[in-house]
Amino acid sequence: MPEIFPIPDLRIFSYGTTIAGGLLLWFIEGLIPWLSKEKHRTLHAKLNLSIAGINLLILLPSGILMAFMLDWSRNVWPGIGMLALHPFAKAIVIILLIDLWMYVWHRLNHEVAFLWRFHSVHHSDPALDVTTSWRFHYMEILISELLRLPLFMLMGAGIEHLLLYSLLMTPVIEFHHSNISIPPALDRLARLIIPSPIMHRLHHSTIRSEHDSNYGSMLSLWDRLFGSFLIRENLDSLCLGLDHESDTKKQQLFALLLRPFRP
Ligand SMILES: [Zn+2]
Ligand SMILES: [Zn+2]
């Protein structure tokens, strides 16, 4: 059972922050874009939101199952709960562990060819804006959900920890995908703690050595710690997406859904 965080409040905050953050960043992107050549914003958003809509069909039932399984498993195996920690300290440890897992999972998606098939749908976006943060192939979401459930059970995480993590991490993910012109000094400051927009723009470079870097979700710490941190201040020559993937035929909903299954 929740110890300090009321779950209904967290759920509302978490979903509310995702939607409000997304709308706010979308609005700011229109005012001060980093790349102003993105002409078809609405069409681009429509495609990415359609992909995200399919993912909701997996995420909604899996969220209910996850809440049930985590509640049950903590009575059998307390995980971090075995340590005599204050609930806040326990929440911080679990959130750090979840973010570390997100780093490992993202890195695996780049290093394991089978997983890259699905993750490359995220990278095939020839533009980058807040809607890219929701563009993931449904198989990537499904495999991620299947792998993280036993890990969270092992940690002794509760659904309130997952909601709290999502509340903190989602605005960061939305921010570092956003097409907002950020002063370099502000980006430098941000990347002391979080993966900044410049870091994540490099992660969406067509150059493999650049897109195989900066895997962090909420904290930039893991990239610094595990040697995958990459930065270059001048992004004038940066090409986004994947080579030969930007033509309109390939940037269609069904083409993207079928993309990982092509030989
Ligand atoms: Zn990636
Ligand atoms: Zn990304």
C-alpha cells in the first residue's frame, strides 16, 4: 500500500503534467523554434500522436496490471523495503534505480539489433519536436513493459514510485525533444542535471557515432558515469533522423508500424 504518496493525486498530477507540458512546449515551439524549416507541424504531430494513441492501448491495461502485481509482490518480497529507510529516502533510491534501468534499456535498444528494429522508428523522425517524445513503436513499449515488471518487483517498487518517476521524467523527455531555441548557457546549465535539448538533438543525429550516445532519460549522470556523454555546441551541420527514411511514403503510419518487420 502507498506509504506517503496518495496514488489518485499522483495519477492526476502525472497525466496532467504530461498533457500541460506537451501543450506548453508546443506553443513555445511555435514562438521561438530552434529549426524554423519545419513547415508541416500539424501533419507531423498528427502522425506522432497516432503512433502514441496505439501505445495507449498497451499502456492503459499494463498500468492496471502493474499496479496489481506490484502491490501483491511487495507483500511477498519487500526489495528495498528490507532496508530501514525513511519512505522519502526509499522513494529516491527507487527513482534512481528506475532511471538507471531506463538508461540501460535505451542503450540496449541501440546495441541489440533486434531491439533497434523497433527503436529506430523513434529515430526515423526527420524532424524533432515535443511530439517525437511520444513516437515509439508499440513493440518497443510492449517489450519494455514485460521486462520492467519483474525488475520493479525485485526493487520493491510500488505504483506510487512509478507515477512519481513518470511525473518527474516526462517533462524532461518532452523538453529535450522540443524544437525550442535554447540559449547555449541555459543548455549547459540544464545538462548538469538532465539530458538537455542539445544532448538529445545529437542523439537524433543521422551519424551513428552521435546517435549512439546520450541515452539518459531523466538524469545526465548515467551518460557521464558510463562514458556515453557526447556534446558539440555547434549543431549547424546536424542532420536529424535516419538516412533514406525521410521521404513521405516512409513517414506514414502503416509504413512505420510495419517498418521493423521488413527484412
Ligand atoms: Zn535512442
Ligand atoms: Zn529521442
